[in-house]
Amino acid sequence: MPVAARSGTTFVRVERRFDVVEAHRLRDAITLFAPVNHVSIDFSGAGAIDDTALPVLAQVLLSHPDSRFSLYGLTHHHRRLLRYMGVPGHRVAEAGAIAPGAAASW
């Protein structure tokens, strides 16, 4: 899971199945860079996203209330599950297209 920090933004790219183990790696990576202003997480390269990993992701999103998160590549189903887990809707909204070269360059 490549992680890079640049200009106040931490970029994370999930490149394989996002399961509980990967979710814990994501949590650890974000903790390593804490405090974070903005975290951009790109799930578009994940082969699959396990529902069982979402509670850990929800914990990450909820434990950094002052940080802004941009989530790319989640399905409507996954966003809905995160909302059921208490993550406010604005924190799971589709972020749109990744800025050209933002994540691809690292």
C-alpha cells in the first residue's frame, strides 16, 4: 500500500484486496503521518473491498475528526455501510476524479 505525503496531503493507494489486514495497515500508515490535514485514499486499484474491513476504516475516519478525507473508488454499498457505522455522510461522499498525476506520480 503506497503512502506519500506532499503539500499537507497524505496520499494512500490501495492496490490489492482491502481486507481487515490491509485496513489495519491503512490505520497504521495514517497514524504514522498524524496529525494529518487531508488524506486522499484511492481504492480504485483494490481487487475487492471486504465488508469486514469497513469497521476499521470507519474507526480511522471517526478518530481524526479534524482531518479531511477524500475517498475514491468505493461503491455505493460500501459508503452506505460506513454511514451505518456512524461515519457522517460528508465524510464518505465520493470525492470525484483524482487530480491528474496526484496519485499516479508516487
